[in-house]
Amino acid sequence: MNYLWEITSALWRFIDQRDQLLIVSLHRINRPHGLPVSTVEKTLKFLADQYHFVLPEELQDKKIHEKMAMLTVDDGHMEIYSTLYPIIRSLKISMVVCLTTDFFLKNRWLWVDKIHWILEQPGSAQKIQAYVLPDNISFAGNQVYLRKYIKTLPLSLRDELINSLADHCRLTIPSEPAINFRPVKTTEVHNMLKSGRVELASHTVTHPILMNLPDKDLDFELQHSKKELENFSGRRIHSFCYPNGLPGDYDERTKLAVNRAGYSMAFSSSEGINYKGSTEWNQLKRIHIHRTLPTFKMSASGLTEVINRLKNN
Ligand SMILES: [Zn+2]
């Protein structure tokens, strides 16, 4: 079956000759919830053979031609250097590293990692079954629901809830990111920048859901992170990556703030391909590297979008 989809995807890729920018997104590799490194390697090898890789700096004229690809990796965890960078170098492709500056420069926890850490501790999965959310909803161990719920909370309530979750599991969250949740080192990022294969993008200061922020804090998250990364790298930061990035995590107000901060492009997590002539530069679509290569090839060829459109009509 997979073989059939692969052939159909390849055929569709051949038929669809529109100029396009395929932006691929990647989060963690090899963690309990991360992608296996073999999947990442195979997917990037496929892309390196089929596409011309570009960085935001090379796209300042916003001219998309033929089949361009851009690899973006979100948040800034340690395996970017130890695992991903050697693959990038051997395939001779480039990548955009989207950094949350408090995490990367100040070694402060990414708030969502605290939840992963709590849930990974021995016995937590069991204890958490009995946890009742403040609005009396028992999430019954549904982690997806928990993350969706927490995402909607104002910042102070969000942190309060995470601490109460830790208390409930009789855990003390370490003051700095635990061993598997550490950021890539600054010296490692300097090394990668020197290669010319890596460009940095801002992924805010503290990784909040932007819709929850008043204008003043929104501008701070967008503008201060840009300034911090420009000071760190000595280079212009051209692009921004929305935390979470799904429809509902950004809107017209946040898009205007992106323009105001001086970014020329912003990455969302809405799945799709950016075609010449219909590209929205402040909400670029991306395709996540999937667990199987045939599924990824189908999305990357544009076939998934076509099938979904047909289903909805
Ligand atoms: Zn993120």
C-alpha cells in the first residue's frame, strides 16, 4: 500500500510543476516523543535529492522559483548540534534554527517541557489519572487535552497549574532544564553559524501563545528576542516562528506585530505548501516530518492537500 502511495505522490510531484517553497518543520529527535533519527535522515536525503534548499536571507526578494525547500527546527534543544547538524553537513543542505531566547541564552525551562518532564517521571502517569483541573474537569490522563487546556490559560495561571501538577505527583521541578531538556550550547550555535549552512530565527523570548498576550508583551516577545539573537550572532534576524503556530495561535493582530518587529517572514504550523503567487509571508505554511516517509512524501507532493480539499467539497 505504501508503495502505491509513493508512486502516486511521485507522479503528482511530476505533474504539479508550480514554483513552490516547501518548508519542513522538525522538533525533537530520538526523545520518547521525538522522531527516530533514521526517519529524519531518510526524509532529508529525499528532500536534498529533489529540492533546492534556501535560507530566509536568500529569500529577501521573495521570489519563489522551481522547487525550493527550507528546513526549520523549532525551540533549540541540544540534539540540533549533536544529531541534526552532522546530517545537514553530510547532505550539504541548510537549516533555520528557531530559538526561544530565555531557553537558549539563559538556560531557562521551556514551560511545555516541564509538563513532559513531570509526565516522564516514574509513577507520574498513574498519579496524574486522579488529577482534576481547576475548572473541575478531570482530564483522565489525556495529555493532548492537558496541553490544549494549558495553552489557553493566562501566563500566571499556566505556571500555577504546572506547579500544582508537580505537587500532585510529589515532584520538585529542577530549577534548570533537566538533562534531556537542555538547550543547544551557545558555542555550538556559533560553530554552526560559521559553516554558512545555518541561520537563526526568533521563536520568542519565553514561548507564550501570542493570542494570550496584551500588545505590550506581544511586542516585547517579538522585538526583544530579535534584538537578543542579533546581538548574539552579529547577523540580521529575518524570520519568526509562532509558538505552537496552529490557526487560533495567531491572528491579524499578531501578524501586524510580526511586521512591526521587522521580520520579513513568519512560520506557522498550518500544514501545506507555499506556492508562488499565493504565498502569505507572515503565515508561511509548513509540513512536519512525519513518522513514515511515504506519508511525508504525500504531503510534500501536495497530494494530501488535494485529497483533503476533495473530501471537504
Ligand atoms: Zn516551539
